[in-house]
Amino acid sequence: MESASVTFTTNEAQVLIQLIDIAVKAQGLAAAEAGLVLTRKVQQAFSESGAEVPTLNPQPAPQDQGNVGNSGCVGDGGCVGDGGCVGGSVGGGFTTS
């Protein structure tokens, strides 16, 4: 098995881990194991070097603000943007009532 060495700053590694997280969310369980292995490998390398270990920046918990999220919905049932939903959508999900 061939290997290569790549150097990342902590910020670059954090961005890489965020990209892996996005890929896992997009592909689901099919990508979860590979994403976990790669993330742990990056984190282990930083830990062994004594550098700050990159992690995902935790997303703040959604506040109860009506229909606010990636769907473009704002308010109580009326939608603005390209989400096109009606009802209680929070964080980009689509529901109808």
C-alpha cells in the first residue's frame, strides 16, 4: 500500500472534516464509515503532533422562531424564497399542516 504525507493547518483540517461531514450527510450510511475513518485519521495525526485537534464546529440548536431555515420559509405558513413549503418548517425540513 502506497502512502503520501500531506500537511494541513488546523483550519484546513477543520474545513476538510466539515466537507467530510457534508458528504456523509448527503450520502448517508453509505459514506458514514469512510467519513469516520478519515476524520479520526486526521484528528489522530494532529493529536500525535501535539497540535490543536480539529473538530466540527457545533451548529447552534435551532430556536423556536417559526418557519426559519434553509427552506426559505419565514413566518407562520407563508414562504419566501425557493423552499416552497407550507407549515412548520425548521432547519430546512418540509412539512405540511
